[in-house]
Amino acid sequence: MNRRATKAAGGAQAGTGATLHGVVIAAHGRHYLVAPDGGGAALQCFPRGKKSEVAVGDRVEYQSTSADQGVIVAIGERRNLLYRSDQFKSKLFAANLDQLLIVLATEPHFSEDLLGRALVAAVANDLKPIILLNKIDLEDALPLARQRLERYRALGYTVLEVSEKKHPEEAHAILLEHLHGHQTILLGQSGMGKSTLVNLLIPDAEAATREISTALNSGRHTTTFTRLYKLPEGGALIDSPGFQEFGLYHLTEGTLERAFPEFRPLLAHCRFYNCHHLHEPGCAVLEAVEDGRVAPERHALYAQLVHEISQIVR
């Protein structure tokens, strides 16, 4: 456990309640649902203090305040923490992940900007990225979607194709091969089929979502919270609300350049050791853009991300 968690836990031991342990399985605002170690009903918990840094997937220490409520007093050490950020705030996705499954569809039109940012975030957090193209039964839209994803296949990213609604059994088998035994988060824009995917893999997902929603006091029909589902075959699936922006203002320039796999073989060949790969003479990355080895759109994304992180006062 890290220093912060150990210190907080020490304070908890001096309190009136016993210190218990569990995993955060849902989050909505400052409301969290914690599944206790050893089983039993999940408790609605609140963080101690005004600022909340708790994420779904966190191992936490908590004290029970009633039969079904508690207070989180410490966060365990994390393997990683996936989040997005802009100049003003951060939005936590989840912690202690193995994989990031980016859900796209032939229709509606998916954003390559969001896809590229999600891939960068995966690499920056040492997660395996998987791209899922859903709705391949929409044959008129399929050729263009495949064409747009071809550059990512060529870069070595795993790209899966399924039709969750028309061929659910085949989709289930393909997904399970890649997801079982791993803690995977689903990311994607609204309308890409994330909810269908969850219901396909988790037989009682809808019932579980209703129970979680009630426990979090977030409304019977809400889908705007992040939640963790245990896969029957082992591992876990974390579903998060759809989003339209994915800021990465918290990353460093060094992290960004290494998060583009096509850049990595070139980095040692720039004329200047501190090359920013934007306009410097003798830049191996810019030369690769000119001769077609690096797609201009990918370099444009890199340049945009570098510009964004330059707006943060560190």
C-alpha cells in the first residue's frame, strides 16, 4: 500500500469502527459501491473529506457506519489509473486495469480523434488496447469503416469485428477469447453498442445495473455511472458512460512520442536529442511523414496533443 493509504489506514484503526477491505464496483458522483472482501452485500460508501480521488476498480479500506453504508478511509496502491483531463478538471475512468476495449461501429460514424486519443491513453497506462468494430452486418457502411481502421491494423493494434445483434453467439465467442481472465474497461461514443456488449457477456447485467443504480441513489433508469461486472468465465468488465471528448492534458511530451508506435523506431534518428517532432530540421518523424511512412493524420493528432499539454502550467 502506498504512503497515503497507509497513513489514512493508521488513522482508521484509531476510530470506533473496524477497518474493512473491498473493491469499488460502481461510482456516481461522490457515491461509491464497495464489494467487501469475502463476499456479502455491497455497501454504499462516501469518501472522507471533500475531495474524492476514488475510482472503480480501486481496492479500498473503509469503515462501516450502518448495515449498508460506510466511509472510505484509504485507497490501496494502484497498478494504473485511466482518466481524461482538460485545462480545468479530470474525469476518472477506472483503476487497476489490464486492457482497454475501444468500441466502434460501422454506423454511426466513429471519431478517429477519440480512437487515437484512447490508444495513446492505453499505451501511456501500459494497457493492451483492443479495437472492436461492431455492426458489421450493416454492409453498406462496412467497407469505409474497414478502410479507416486499416492503418491501425498495420500498426499492430488488435482489431476485432463482430455483429452483436445479428450474430450474438459468434460475437460472444470472439469477445470472450480476448476478455476472460482480464480486467477490461469499455470506452466508446454513445450509440456504438457498449450496452449490448455488456448484456451479451453478463447475463444479469440489466438487473445488476438496476440494483446498482438504486444503491447509489442515482435513479432507476440512469446509465451515467461507471460500474464493474464480474465475468462468469473470470475477469471483469468495466462499463463507463459514453463521451465525446478525451483530453490528455496530464501526459508529458516524452510519454506522447512513445505512445505512437510508428514514431518509436525513428526517435533515435532525429538530429537533435530534444526534438519535438513539430518543425525541427533533421527530424526523422517529419521526414517519415513526408515520404508516407507516417500518416499525416496521426502526426496531426500528436501535434494537437503536444499543443494541449503546453497549455497546462506545471
